[in-house]
Amino acid sequence: MEAREHKKDPLEILRQQLDSGRIRSARAMVNHLHPSELARLLESLPLKKRGMLWEILDPEISGDVLVEVSDEVRDGLIEGMRTEELVAAAEGMEVDDLVDLLLDLPETVTQEVLQSLDKQDQERVQQVLAYDEESAGGLMNVDIVTVRPDVTLEVVMRYLRFVGDIPDGTDSIFVVSRDNSYIGSLFLSRLITSNPEEMVANVMSTDVMAISADTPSTQVVWEFENRDLLSAPVVDDDFRVLGRITVDDVVDVIRDEAEHSLMSAAGLDEEDDMFAPVVKSAGRRALWLGINLGTAFLAAAVVGLFETTLDKIVLLAVLMPVVPSMGGVAGTQSLTIITRAMALGQINKDNVRGILRKELLVGVLNGIGWAIVVSLFTFMWFEEWKIGGIIGAAMIINLIVAAVAGFSIPLILKKLNVDPALAGGVVLTTVTDVVGYMSFLGLGAIFLL
């Protein structure tokens, strides 16, 4: 029986212990889990059980858990904590994690946490806080090891043994000049395997390019992905080393971007708490439902313009949803491709016209191909060649417009400082619906009445 229980997911066992009220067993188990596992469990628990778990959590790891949970869950936990508990939770945290936590704390608590730090850590925290959290400076960890190029590897080894500890995730030591300007990276693998009498300058690598502190986090992801980096130095405008970014920081950015894209497609915030109160969740979702309702009334108004046509030719009402639906799918394909290309930095002034031309040709080709299919199917169904021709022509028009809209909407929204992932789908749906109904019913009114 015990052997089978050990095979279960530890989080599932802990969840069962909370359900059955075995608090003592849960307390013994919870403090042996990794902070990220505890964060995942907290996010999956209803509010009452979440509070039970938080109460039995060891205060020494509470700060690390707070950094791992989503923003809304963190806000809820922080609301129930006293100031002294928050100050205690911040003790011993790495600077980059501490900065993430401070951004969500009340100003008065932030000041108390800063005052509890020694002078060196205060300066480090202030240094990171000076940069936008979506930049390399906001992502960096200022806990680094640097050496000069004019010393031997033996000196470096003695220095590391003297220090006795190096930052977690260190794969290389940054080589700097006397004014702390970045020169290169000394990989630990080379440090260990090379002749101790070798100079650092002869063994270091200059292939690892430094990242400016003002670089957007999306560009940082690109650098790590395309250069296969495990870590990289962050420098200021004078090329002086400020800190480092490691691959685990980049993974967090990638995850946040993926969640943002997924949730934004439905008009939601990626930090929404799954167990938030019903009224609160309903209020958030109501905004985009209202926007969608407005666009639906706009499409309905277009249909209303052809009320006389629909009264006389009922067959048009039967086929009416086909054209907007096909346009919506085609437009979404273009929208997704362009939004992704923008995120990867693949669109620029030199290729934008070529991409537009390609999307237009795809729209034309798909429009003609599916127009033939739909026209033949309509003729076989209703034995009305005029209606078949009309729906085919409307299909071509709407798929071409959908391709252009899917290409241009993300670019226009970006210029307006609106997130394409958030608003692109709603705008595109409105365009394809309005053009689809207008072209199909308009052609019907011209050629059938």
C-alpha cells in the first residue's frame, strides 16, 4: 500500500492530506517540496484550502514561493500577511527574486524591507529597480564573479576557494578591465581543464556578447535562443558590467509570453486567479464580451441593410454564415503568422511589401480554389447557378480582404501601442464579418433582384 502511495504525485498526496484535515502530515511534507511545486499547488487550490496551506508553510521559504506564484495569487497572499511577516519572507532572497517581490508590495512595506537589508544589498536592489522590469536590467542578477585578464588560472582558482561560494547557475566568470568594462567570459569548464599557469586572457572566450541593460526582454530571449547561451553579462552604456542573465530567467520570460498570447486571444489576463471570486472574474470577462457584442451589432446592422433582399430570396439567409466564417479562419491564419513574426523580429521595412504580396497571393489562391468548391456545392444543393456564382465571388473578395486585414491589423495596433495579441482577433472578426455579409448580400441584391 505504501509503495503504491509513494508512486503518486507528491502534490496529489499533499492535496489529499489537506482534504482529510491531516495538517500535521501535510506540514511535514510541504516543507520538503520545491518552492515552484508549492506555487503550483497553491494556484490549484480553492481559496480556503490555499489559506490552510499557506499557514503551515515554513516562513523561511515563503518569499521564494511568493515569487513563483502568479501576480493575482501573490497579491491575495500578501493581503493576508503582516508587515513583519513580509520583511521576514524577504530575508535571504536573491536580489533578482527580491526585486520581483518588491514590485508587488505596498510602498510602506517595500521601504521596511529595504531598510532591513545591508547597504550593499540595498544598492544592488536599487540598481535593478532603476530599470524597467521588462528589460535586461530588470531581469538581471547583480550577484556575479569577475576577474582580470592579466592573472593566471591558478590565481582565479585560489580566489574562488577563498570566496568559498559562487552564485547558483554560474557557468562562466566575466573578465573585466580595471574600470569594470566587459572583455570576455571565462568558462568554468576551461578553468578546470586548462593549464593553471595559463593567463586568463589566453583562455577566455570573446564570443559571448554583452547585452545592454535597456534591451527589451523579448530581444533577450532572441539572443539566448539564437546564440545558445546559458548566461550573458548585462552592461550599461559605458560597457561596464552590471550583472548577468541566466537561462532560467529567460525560461520565465518565454513562459510568461506564451501565457500572455494564449490568454490574450480570449481577452483575458494571464495572471488571472482560477479561484478568484465569481463577481470579480465576471467583471473582468464582461469588458471583452461587451466589445464583442458591439462588433456583433455592427455586423447585424450590415445584414439589416439587406432586409428586403433576404425577404425575397430566403436561400441567401441559409448560406449567409459561410462567407464570414471562411474569411475569419483565413484572416486568423494571417494574423497569427504576422503576430508571431513581429514577436521574433522577422518583419522590417525591407521585407514588409514582400510579405504583404505573399499574403495577398495566398488569399487570391485560396479564394479562387474554395470559391469553385462552394459554387459547385451550392449549385448541386439549390440548383441555382446565380447563387453559386454570387457566393463564390463573395468568397474571393472576403478571403483577399481577410489576408490583407490579418497582415495589417497587428502592424497598425503596434503603432498605436495596442497589444496585437489582445485586440487583433476582435478587430479581425469585425472586418471579416462586415465584408463577408456586405459582399455576399450586396452581390445578391445586385444580381438577384
